[in-house]
Amino acid sequence: MKKITLLIAMLMATSAWSESTITPEDLPPWLNPELLVHISAMKMNESQIKEFREGIKECVSGLQSVVKREIRKGGVNIPKRIKRSINRQYGEFDKRMKASLTESQLEPWGSYLEGLKVVMAERAMKR
């Protein structure tokens, strides 16, 4: 039941959905069906869900801002600087979540984070 509540809350928080049927393509990348399996496997409690929600929000907004910032700064090695900054954002999210997860939740968390990196990179390539 908590997982469904988390999913509904995240959907409502991320965008205003129409009354049409929601398909996997309509979901934000961090709620990709392949990633939801890992979220469910973590069996997070209420405080962990709150931490996850805040962490994913900061991570995603941070990813967008680092790319914009590095492009605006210009100079050399922009792709390398962007990659470093993106890895830093994921590292901060990882550290934040690991602090609130139990030992048994770390494996599904690692799978989720790796999947998130892949999904977000694929999304960035489409732009």
C-alpha cells in the first residue's frame, strides 16, 4: 500500500496528468517501470520514502542545472566537466539515500541508481 501511495504522490508532484490512461511513456524517467521494481524491492518506510522523494527531486533538478551551468561557462572540456558534475549529483543522492537505508535495502538501491543513470542518459541523448 505504501508503494502505491508513493507512486501516486510522485506522479502528482511531478506533473499535472490528464484524465487519459497513463502509459509507461507518460511516466517521468525516474519512475520507469523497470526502476519501479527496485523501488518496490527496497520496502521503504515513511521516512525513507520522504527522503527518497526529496533526494530524487534535488538530483533531477541538479542534473538539469549542472548542464546549463557548464554550457554557460563555456571553455574547454565541457563534456568532461558535465560528466563529472553529473556523477557528483548521483554521488550526493547515493550518499543521502544510503544514510537512511538498511543493509538489506542497499542492493535494490544500487540497482535502482544504476538503472536511473542509464534511463537519464538515454533521455538526455534524445534531446
